[in-house]
Amino acid sequence: MSQIYPVTMPKWGLSMQEGKVNRWLANIGDSIRAGAEVVEVESDKIAGVIEASSGGVLRRQVAKEDDVLPVGALLALIAENEVADSDLDAFVTEFQSRFVPGETSEAESTAGPETVTVKGRNISYLRRGDGGEVVLLIHGFGGEKNSWLFSHEALAATNTVYALDLPGHGNSDKAIDDPSLDGFAKVILGFVDALKIGQLHLVGHSFGGAITLATALLGTDRIKSVTLISSMALGKEIDVEYLRGLAKTNSRKELKALAGRLFANEGLVTRQLVEDLLRFKRLDGVQAALESILSAILDGDQQRVVLSEKIAHLGKPVRVIWGEQDRIIPASHAALAGADVHILPDAGHMVQMEAANEINKLLHF
């Protein structure tokens, strides 16, 4: 018997309650393979693309472009052509009669951020999944654990996934005792010890990539693999104007312009993304924290530390992912001997947001 596969509004990040249907990427009657892009949806943070979980034919577009719908709402139906229209009608009627907006499972309702004390400082983190490999996601300069909002659930389907707020960031303590890469690496290893995590895989973006490398060099026996996404510490060049601007400004207009540099498509920068960044920048201790990090990682207008030559001595699998249109750190830094390198052509520095589906397919452990 042929099946009917629903496409529903996803939940990207803890705060997402609803999403806007921006545009359909497939038309009614199109043959759809599993993993094909079906519809673009805008969350409160950024727009993302929903892929088909199963192959078939796009038989119904239940939602219209510009519709704003709650998480879990029915967007489309995929089924083979032999499925009768009456069966599709019945599926939609039953789905809508059972659907309760805002209803969450017990697991979802108890899966909020947690806090652990590392070296006397509170570190906020999020855990998803319970099985497979253990993966720790480390965000970049000025970011937070929700920089990975498109990857949390995707990776947690087969792994146990942690995403933390680095010291000075997000909901973690803003005081930074040692802003050097080794200082942050010791925090990461302390975090792993505090939660009694054994061996794990590290995934780091930008500044988080540099911390990932430093952590792998300090705790080699603990780390199973390293994934570097648009990473610092692989070359000297970097957009210092962006870094210093982000550390200094509290202007909404300037933050929006700076955030635009992170994406190949600046239209992805939503009002909410800028507001969240502005709220973070106005917290006590944030500017001092960011400036202390810059003093440790910059030497004039260049990166102070380059660790690329040490990668060959890690003895671990190293995966490198970059957006070809990265304006913060050149994609040429991805050229590392012995690494599994992937350059994504239509993405900028925030490649894990701008090309989330491609990133999630590459993050296999």
C-alpha cells in the first residue's frame, strides 16, 4: 500500500514557536527524492530549507506562501500518483483534527538549557539525543549555542549532542579567566570532565574551530575526530574590522551591517537575529570579554596563532568545511593536507546556518 508522507513546520531552536512559509522550491506534481528541498521557511532567527524525508510526488501544498504557522503544522503531502485524491483529503482532515498548536512531548518540555560549573564558572549548555557517538558543538566569536539551531535535532537523531555557551557568551558567566586558545581548551576539557563524558567528536565554527584544534592538541586521547567549520587558526588573514566592530558597537544599525557580512545572502539577517545580538551586547561584562579574546587571538590586523601545521600530528580524522563566499576568513585556509575538505559554493561564514542541510549531511560520525 502506498504511503502518504507529511511535510510539517520544523522546530529550529528552543525559542521557535512558529514559522513563515517564504517560498515553495517544488511544484505540485514534481517528483521528489528523499533529501530534496521542498520549501523555504523563515524562523524567528533565520530562513532555512525543509527537505523531503521520503521520495514520491508533491501532491499537495497545504500551506501558502506568506502563511505564518505554528511548529508542527501541516505544510505539504508527498505520495505516489496512485494514491487517490480522496485519501489525501482524508489524511489532511484527520491531521488537522488531531493537531494541537504548541503541544510538545515530555522530552521536548524538559530539554531546556542546563548549567554546569567548570573551574568556578557557570557554563550553559544544551543536550540533545541519547545514543550513538557523543558530539560537542562549539560556536564562534560573539555566538552562542543556538548558532547550531539547524543542527541540534538533525545530529541528535543518531548521536548524543552537546552545544555550549563559551565563557563570555550566551548564558554562561561573562568573566574569562584566560582568553587564550589554551585557556578555552582547558574549559572545554573541564566541561567534558564535569559531565563525565568519555571520548567525543568536536565540531567548531570560526573561533570555536580554533578552540577545537587547541582542545584536540591538549586532550588528544579524549578526542575521536575534529570538524573545523570556517575556522580561525588556519591562516593569518581575517576581517579584523568585523571582529573589532562586533566587540565595540551597541548600535542596532551597525550590528545589522556587521551581521550581514556573515552570510552570502544578507537577506537572511532577520530583525530578531539583530535584536538578539543587540541584547547580548548590552549585557554587563560582554564587551570586556570580547575585547579580552581579541587581545589574545589578534596580532595587529592578523591572527596571532596558526595551528594548521600541527594538524598532521593529531592522528585523528580531520574534516574541514567552508563557505566559498566567506568574507570573514578566506576559504583558501581550508586547503589542509590530509584533511577531508568540503567547500560549499553558495554560503558565507555562517555556513552551518546558510547551508544547514548540506552541513548536516557532512557531519557523520
